[in-house]
Amino acid sequence: MNWLTNFVRPKIRALYTKKEVPDNLWHKCPTCEAMIFHRDMEANLHVCQHCGFHMRLDADKRLKMLFDDEDFQVIELPKVPVDPLRFRDQKRYTDRLKEAQTKTGKNDAIRVAHGKMGGMQTVIAAFDFGFMGGSMGIAVGDGLLAAARLAVLQEAPLIVVPSSGGARMQEGILSLMQMPRSTIAVQLVKEAGLPYIVILTDPTTGGVTASFAMLGDLHIAEKGAQIGFAGARVIEDTIRETLPEGFQRSEYLMEHGMVDMVIHRKDLRATLIRVLDLLGRPGPTAEIVTLPKPEPEPVAATIEVEPVETIEAEPVAPTSAQPQSGEILEPASDRPDR
């Protein structure tokens, strides 16, 4: 009976037992609600092939998408004080940090890495919206400063990819102070004469928009990304007017001069390489040809004009007849008509 128990019975059970299917094989598009197979999603860089909606990417996927051959090195960021204000709302801030770190496997909302893009040394700082909404705290400010200093040290361009809801409320005024700190980081790169490029992704709002995200030499936005300071609903309640369609979207901002380019995600890397190549050239690639100096035009000779002598005219006799001596003129009425 052992062969029945050990061989036949497991085969029969395998026919009727339901196989466990992983939960992450299919993904639902938030816009068109189409079901997308996970391999198709990875191949399309998390862009819906049905409606073109650009889904959010974490920091690691961003870095792999941009660097050559997914080869890069993530730098270790300085440690910062944890919960300096001992903040607590529904949960303690320390508990929220632990949950976010366990969920994402990262220490905070920013990742700084350096590698090559198109063969050029590049420093990239990417945000992770999955870590407390990509909010900007002390750690993010330190990360931006570290990225700027690394770019200056390597004489490499700095690319920042924000995806954030703004300043982190649990750190209060300390999070707001990261706005001027990030501005100083940008200034370090610009004073070194290095390119600073910002890739605006969905969403980029709040204090992030009001600081380093709008200080780039070039602003490139992904299609359909939400970019703004305050939320659309807050603005409508404040001004009591209906906002236009597509307000705070990347296409709307490009039409109004706030964004330089709106790029599909599949074209983003090629566009960045082309821009970095143009901005990073030390000089013109073609041979410089000196143009011959134009010969000075001959100055026209001045002709001296001799003064003309003026001749006085002789006095003219009066036209009316003057009586001669001994002659008497008849009155006009007595003269016959001619």
C-alpha cells in the first residue's frame, strides 16, 4: 500500500488542489482601469500601453532606468537626528519612520547615486514617493547637499528627480529650513559652472516645488505629471472659481512657460544624454575659422568750392511813363480805347 500512499494519492491531490497565484502578476491602471501583466508593465517602464498613463516609480527603478547598463553606486548619506521634535499625531513619528523603512527598505525618501549616462559621469538624486509621500525632511536636505558636493567634486552634472508632496509636517520648522538649504545646494552646482537639470514627476508639490524643483537650468516633465504648490481643491475654494481643464499638469505648465519640455518616459534617457552632451562640451567640435577683416571703405575726397563773386545789378528804370520836358500827358478818360 505504500506505492498508493506515496505516489498515487499525491498525484490525485495535485489535480484538484488550486495553485497559489502571486498577487503581483496583474496591475490595474488608475486611469483607464485596464489590467496590465507585470512583464508588460516592466517592459513599458510602468506606462500603461492602453492610455499612456505614467505610473509612479520608486527611486531604485529610476536610477536603473537612467544610468548606463543599470550600473551605478549609491552613496551613504549622513545620519540625522530622529524625531527631534518628539512629534506625535495618531502615531508617533518614530513609528511612522519604522513602518516606511520596513515597507520600502530605505532609510529615507531620497537616494543619491553616481555613474555614467551616455559615457558621461553624472550624479542623480531620486525621490521615493512610497516613503511617507516623498516628503522633505532633514535627511532629504542633507541628501541634496551631499549630491551637490559630489557633483562639484566629480565635476559632473546634477540631475534631481523629485516626487514629493512637500515638506514633512512631523519635523515642523526644521523641514521648512530644508528649502533654503536645498537652494544653497543648487547654488553650489551653478557656481561651479555645472548643469543642474530637474525631472518633474508625478507629483511635485508643496515646498519642493517652491525651492530646488524650480531652480534648474532645464526643467523636463513627464507626461501628465501633477506639478504645483497648493492643491487644486484648495485653490478653487480660495478663489471660488472653476479651474481650467488640465490645471497643474505638465502640459498645462509647458503652455504657460513653467516647464521647458514634456517627455514620454521611454524617451527620457535619450533626451537627457543629448542635453548633457550639449551642455557638457568644453568647446565647439568644429574647427574655428577666422574670418578676414573687411577693408575700410575709402573716404570721399572733399572738393573745395571757390567763392563766387557777386555782381551788383544796375538799377532798372521805372515801367510807368515819366513826362518829358515840354510834354503834356492826356488824362486816362480822354484816351481812346486800344
